[in-house]
Amino acid sequence: MRVQAELQAASPILLMKGITKVYPNGLVANSNVTFEVRKGEIHALVGENGAGKTTLMKVLFGLEKPDEGSIFIKGREVRISSPNDAIKHGVGMVHQHFMLAPSLTVAENIVLGAEPTRGIWFDRKQAELMCRELGEKYGLPVGPSAKIKDVPVGIRQRVEILKALLRGSEILVLDEPTAVLTPQETEELFEALKSLKEMGHTIIFISHKLREVKELSDRVTVMRSGVLVGTRDTGQVTVEEISRMMVGRDVVLRPLRPKAQEAPGEVRLVVKNLNVVRDSTHVLRDVSLQVRAGEILGVAGVEGNGQAELVEAITGLSPVDRGEVWVCGQDATGKSPGEIRNMGLSHIPQDRMVFGVASRASIAENLISTRYNKQPVSNGFSLDIKAISGLGRELMGRFEIKASSAQQPVGTLSGGNIQKVVVAREFSTEPKVIIANQPTRGIDIGATESVHRYLVEATESGTAVLLVSADLTEVMSLSNKLIVMYEGQVVAYFDEVEGLDEEEIGLYMLGLKRQEPDEVATSMMGRPVE
């Protein structure tokens, strides 16, 4: 009986057999992929950007139609042509970018499409009761009456998971679920996922964070260039071995922060008492900081606590209500992005597709977009096409951008290579200050390693870097100094990052701890900011 039970437990609840997906542009996203997941396991799916893992999961969830292959759930072949079909077969998916209605309450979002009614009217009390019971059952408590726009990221993720569970999901796909969570929120999520596993649910966990893959998953499947490289028991493989399977070479997993300087460098970026008000809400309140040449100042915080507004104010993308910004000794307050660039500042924006590149333009055109009116690509009257092509080829080689030529449209590249185009453009102008906002978001481990290396090399050459990232591990492994933001304020400053505890930083990120404002200003600026 025990042998039979073990065989039953090991049998796949999901089998995707011979899946091939070729996009109209000729890109082979999946090539004869056979992927199987056992009932009641947490199965990690990893790979570089463009490896094919997201396409494979889109096929499973009915968002893409395969050119070849079959899907079997519980041993029976099924046809999945839409998300509704997937849900009917017990498959749920929580996307990296949440699919929630901000103006609706938690309860309204969870029951949307399956609303309880009393007669012809929506039964709000019953909906809220359902949400409370669901949250208690799965260890994912939520406040059902709060509006989504008012709850933190961790709660929004719980709402997405509960939505899927309410609809009967036995197989739950989670795409980068910890990307924007604090250590405490990540720990709570992992406990909930382990409880779901004990209840018999099956979880497919997509992540770039290999240490989390090791901590959470039972097995791990690696994809590379549209092909399944292999599946291993997670306990039998190291993080280094997983990364080697993903990239095809050894990868430096722990980047070194810039070397400490013998003497402090000159102050390159100063922010004094910065205040920004939007829709009658203070999104930045008396924020002060300074960054010196040859150092990285990291900005930690849960997304939505003023980091984006801080970057926009510094780079001239949004107006300042009160306070000052100084770049390399020049007053940049209220100046245009172009004027601030001319002061020596470069900017890696948080959303490369919206703010970083023109997707239909070529690689070369994107690379010159901040210097189109300067030599050698321009003589002041016309562009030098030969010089533009030469610069494109040079930067593609220097920054390891994988493409057929400098004339290839940026939108056809993988996420990691698009980010390298942005980094190449911003780093190659020899800036004195770099604002790096989420510089490795959504890119694979190989591209992340490259971006980290570029940041450290630039800093060691004397550049001042302000690094904003929702990935606490990234901030702490790269930064010389660190601030934490919460509700638009700097609530902590650390002039030495090495040796800091992530759990403690997480308490500041959640607003459970904070330093005194005068203490922060004195420590960071040398004196209280007037």
C-alpha cells in the first residue's frame, strides 16, 4: 500500500508534452518542451529572459496557442484555449504585474466574476465573509473592506492568490512572486505556500532569485533558449549549478560593492528638504540625501513609498513643490531633463519600455538618443550615419548586447538585452552621477551580473551612484551606504552596509522602526538640513 501511495504521489498532475511555439517573427520561444509537475509539490521554473518559461506558462494558462504539443492534467488530455479553460481545469496564475482593480475593495476584487448575490443585488457582507474565511483557511489573511489602492504590495499579492484559490485552482503558477516583497513578507508568503502544498495544492514557482528557489522548491526545471535543459531535485543541486545550467557558464552570484575609498570623494548629488505633493497628498516629505564620487548610496523600501517620485524630481521629470536638488555643484531644481543631463547626470529608468527606449527604433538610434546633437554623431547640422553605426557596433561589443546588428529594432530584443541598451547609452557618456532605478528588474541572472559589474566599475572610476531597487538583496550587496524610505520619508540611514541584517532593514521598510529625523539628517549630511 505504501509503495502504491508513493507512486501515486509521484505521478504528474500536469504534463506538457512536446510543446513548440514559434512567433510570427520567426522566434522559437519553445522547442519540443516536455514539462511535468507532480501533485503536491512546489516546482521551480527558472531560466534567463527569453529562455521560454513565460511562454510555456502562457500556453498552460491559455494566453498563447502552441504550434505543437499536448497538455495532460491528472492523466487526461485537455484543450486550453483561454484563461477560462485553464481555470475550469484547475489552473490559476498570479502574474508579476497584478491584475487588480485599484478602486474596488479587496473583497470585490477576490469575488469579481463569482459575486454572491441576494436576489438581484450584490451581497457585500457575504463577499467579505467569504474573503475572511478564505484567508483564514489558507493562511493569507486580508482586510476585505479596504480598497486595493490603499493596501501594500504584499496584501495585493495575497488577493491575487485568493482570487485563484476561490476559483478552485489546484495548480497555481506564481510569476516572480517575491520581486517587490520585504524579507518579512517573503517569509509569510513562503509559509502560506508550504501550507498550500500540505493541503495538496501544486505550485509552479517562477523566480530569478535562486536562493529562494533552493529554500522553497522540491524540484527545479531549467530552460535555456527555448529548450528544457533539465529537471533536478532541488536538494541535490547547488545555486551555482542551477545558474550554470541557466546561463551555460559560471556566474558571479554575489556582486562586490565598490572598494572603500581612502578619503571621501567630492559630493556630486545633494537633495535638500525635498517635498512633492500630488493630488493633495505629500508623496515626498522633507527628503534629504547626498552622494559622493566613488560610492553607491542605496535606497531601500517597499514600492510606492516615494522612491519613484524622488527619482523623477532629481531627474527633472516632475516638478518640486519645495526643496532643492544640486548636481555637481549646480542648482538642478526645476531644470529640464536635458539641462540636468548636461550637468553630468545619467538616468536608468524603472520601466525600460515606457521611459527607457523607443521600441521601434534601432539599437543605434536608441544609443544616440541622448547625444544626437553632439559630436561625433552630429556636426550641428546633420547626423553622421557612419559614426552612428560605428558607435552602435562599439557599444554592442563593450556592453555585450546580443543582436544581429546595430540596426535591429530594440523591441525585438530580450528584456536583458534591452536593459543593456539602456545601460550602454547611460554609462557611455562618462557621467558624473548615475541614477539607477530598478536597474535589473525583470532581467535574468546573466544580464543582472553584467549590470552589477558595470555599476561597480563606474563607481570605482569616480562616478556617484544613487541605486533604487525593490530587491533588498541587490541594494545591500552593492551599496556602500543605505537609506530606507517609508511613506515618502527617509526613516533610516546607515553609513556602513556590510554586516547589516536584512530582517532589521525589513522592519524599517514596513514602518515598524524608524530613526529620529534629526539623527538621520546629521548622520547623512554632517549637520541638520536647514
